[in-house]
Amino acid sequence: MLVVMGLLGAVVLVALIVTLGHANRQRDRALALQAHSYDVMILARTLSGTIARSEASLGRYVISGDKQLGQLYFDEWLLAGTQIDRLDQITNDNPKQQPRVDRLRAAYDARGRELSLTALNTRYGKNGQAIARYYQGRKAPTLIEINTTLDTLIAGERALLDERTAAAMGSVERSSWVAGVLAIFGVLIVLGAILLGWFTIRAVGDRAVARADAELERERAEDLTAAVAAATAELRVQEAKLRQIQKMEAVGQLTGGIAHDFNNMLAVVLGGLELARRNLASDPASVRRHIDSATEGANRAAALTRRLLAFSREDSLKAETIDAAALVAGMSDLLDRTLGDAITVIVRDDAAGGCVRADSVQLENAVLNLAVNARDAMNGRGTLTVATGTTTLAAEQVGRCAAGDYVTIMVGDDGCGMAPDVAERVFEPFFTTKEVGKGTGLGLSQIFALVQQLHGEVGIVSAPGEGTTVTLYFPRAAELVATPLPTVPIAMVEPIAPTMPETLQILVVEDDPRVLAATTGALEEIGHHPIACDDPLAAPALLAANPGIGLIISDVLMPRQTGPEMIAALSPLYPHVAVLFVTGFAGEVNVAQFGGHEVLRKPFTLNGLERAVVTAMAAERRATSHPIAAE
């Protein structure tokens, strides 16, 4: 019995040793596999964070131009490549994960090429294009492929970890059952189970810590992306404000010259009228000459006012076909007034009628900005040359231009010039060589952005002591087709005979008493009967008291009520009364704002006023004859 018991004990002991040995081996293998899965998931999360930090560094490099940030982006991106290599090594034993790693590597390479283009644009000073490419790249398919592949890889590894954990737990249960049969060694089996449970809890805890770390890294990357987006949005707002401030600074620089010009023009007007008054009885021919001189001075003042108001507008105008030479020639007075008498302006036309498709106001602003920079480079004294021309360029002959015909606008000076390292940076936003408070550093970057939007290029040639030449290249557009005007006899210059009753009752609504008196006097001069109204709120009473009124001439901007608001209230009550708006606004007329009624610009001549009255009455008659079409 003892021998049997001994043998049985030995058998049980051997069985226990075998069972525990098998259980230990299964436990070690399960722990190794779990650790391997954790390594894969942690490495994948680390790779995601490295890519996020690299792209965030690139975003800061694009915004600031700091080369250290560019180097940080490059180092982080290389680190991400080494992490992919490591991920490839540790998943080599898993056939399901290998295709995902291959897709990840391909997406990483493609994404690297996209980001390299953005970095190169920043390196060569094309920040506007780099910023646009960077934010377009935030939704690029390659970035989505990287994130999706990483999530799939982690999900696959997590599923594999669950299977391995389940297998390990099954082995533990079987070992526990065998150990339960061996009751004599129950305590040892219990201790082994406790030990194994402790290892399992520790592994689960490590997994939770790894998951928490990965989640924290993801949240940091998201916070960084949000911060970059907020900073970029704020930068755009500030850039728009600075752009308008710079434009108004240019208007301020015009003030002195324009005041001088207006004094000259007013001197012509007042002097001509005074001479006409003195010669009224003795020399009628001289009176006409003096009045013509005063009229010319007034017209020059009106044209200068319209140009100044159009230049100071913040709204952009519609693109149109522009004769480059005509645009530059039309800016002669504006350039003279802005640059001062010490600058000699030479305008040369070699464009042979070449046209561009652009916004005329923005194009004038670009030329004026270049002229002001040239004046500052010449310290307010020298020769400025503005020349238009045409050329044919090969692909990428200038910058990244496409092959084709181009119209050029060249602005050159004989000022101090620039060193090559400064010339390379002149188109960077906020870069300026001027003193603090004398420049925003946005002028040339705006010009560069405008030319890029028009699919053109900018060339700059400069050297210290040899001046600077900036050439704008614009794709050549179809030339303007001049519409031949009908031959009009000289007698047609006289007032046009109205196609309406000889005397028309007209209600004139104008809050400025001088303009009101001038308008009513002009209407009386051309044979009508005006009724003056200096308050738009008094118009309904005057209309009720004068049922013969056939036309309302109204100013647009008035203190108590605008002209369009007044007409909107009166039209249902007096639908048969025609309307003519008079405004001094320099921009584009918004037809919807004026309800489709005729608009006459201030200042106007007698002929212009009479033509506008005839047109307004004719439009009212057409609307009355075709009420359905009018609606």
C-alpha cells in the first residue's frame, strides 16, 4: 500500500509538475504575445503622434517662415519613417498585418511628397501658395489613408490580443481543473493561480496605461491642430485689416498732393467765374472762354474725386478686360500727386494694345504700391519708369509660368537697390526693410497674391546702388473691340429736346440746400417746373398737394431717411410717378438697391440732367405700357 501510495504520489507529483510546467509555459507565451501586441499598438499610436507633430511643425513653418521649424518638421517626418520600419519588423510574424503596413508605407511616401511641395513653396517665399496647399492637404486622401490604416492595424492587433488572452485564460482553466483533482497540492495550485492572476491583472493594467497614453497623445495632436487653425484664422483676419490700413495709408499719402491739385482746380474755377462776371457786359466771347475754363477745372476735380473714392474702396470689383497701356496712362495724375514733384515719372507704352483680364482697381493699386516703394527706395528724388509691353514666355521661364503670350507692366527706379538675400524675401508677408511704423510688409505680398490669382508671375531685378525693376507678367487676353460711334452733327451737342410736355412738374428731394438750389435752377433752365423739398419726410405732403408731379428726383443718402427708403414707401401710393436717383457714390451701382430706377452721378451737366430726365420718364412710360413685364 505504501509502495502504491508512493507510486500514486509520485505519479500525481509528476502529473502536477507536468501540469504546472505546461501552465507556466502557456502563461509565458501568452504574456509574450500580449507584450508583443502592446508594442505594436503603442508604436502605431506613437507613429500617429509623430506624424501629427511633423505636420504641425510644417504649419508653423509655413506661417512664420522660421527655418528651425522647417528642420523640426523634417526630423519628425524622418522619425516617422523609422517607426514604420520598426512596425514592419515587429509585425513580420503576422500575415494579416503585413499588407496594412505596406499600405501605410505607401501612403506615408505619398504624403511626404505632398508636404515637401508645401515646404518648398515656403522655402522659396511663396507663402500664399504654401498656406493654401497646406490647408488643402489637411483633407488629402493620403492623410486619410494613413489614419485609416493605423486605426485598422491597431484594431487588428487588439482583436488578436483578445484571441490570445482568451486562449491563455482557457489554458489557465484547464490547469486549475487538473490542479483541483490533485487536492493534496491544492494550496500550491491556488498559489499558482493567484500568481497567474496577479500577472494577468498587471498585464491588463499595462494595457490600460498604454491606451490612456495613446489617447492623451491623440488629444494633444487634436489640440495642436485646433490651435494652428485658430491662429491661421486670426492671421487672415489681421491680414485683411492690415491690407485695408495699408490702402488707407496710401490714401493719406495722396492727401497733400490732392489738396494742392484741388486748390489749383478751385483757383481755375473761381478765377474763371470772376473774370466771366467782369466781362459779362463788355466781352461776351471772353465770358464764354472763362466759363469753359472754369468748367474744365470743375470736371478735373470731379474726376480726381471719383478716382480717390474708387481707390479707397474696400470691396473688390468685377474682373474685366483692361488695356494695360491705357490703365497706366490714366494713372499719370494719380502717380504725380502721390510721388511728389521731386520724382520724374516716365510712362512708356510698348504693349501695342495688349489687354489683360483683371480687376482694374486692384491692378491700379498694385502699380501705385510699386511706385510708392520705388519712391521710398529713391529717398523721394529720382526717376521712375512705368512701361507696358508684351512678351512670349516658355514654360517656367519666369517662376512657374505656363508657356504663352503675356502682357507686362514694369516699374523701375534708380534708387538704392537691394542685396540678393533681401530681394529673395520681398514677397514674404510682413517682411519689410522700412522703419517701424512706415510699412506693414504686406504690399508686395498682396501684389504677388494678385498676380498668382491671375495665373501670372512676378520678376524682380535689383542690385545695391543700381536700382530695382519689378515686372508683372499677366496672361494676354483678347483685345478690346472698339465699337464705332455714329457721326453726330455739332448741333447735337446742344440740349436734347425732351419727348415730354414742355413743362414738367418735378419734385426735387435733397437735404443739402446748395445742391437743392443748383438742381432746381438747372431744371428751370431746361424748361421744367421744380418743387424743392429739403426733407424726405415732407415728400408725401408735397405730392398730395401737387397732383401734377410726374417725376421725383431724389438724393440717395440723407440724414432722416434715405432716398430708396422714401421711394419704397411712396411707390405703392404713386405708381405713375417716375423716379430718378442722384448720387455721388464712386463705386458700382447696386441695381437692386435702387429698385431698377435710373441713377445720375454727381456732378452732372445740364445735358446730363436733361438726358437722365428723358430716360427716367421713358422708362416709366414703358413700365406703364407693359405692367406684366415690369413686375
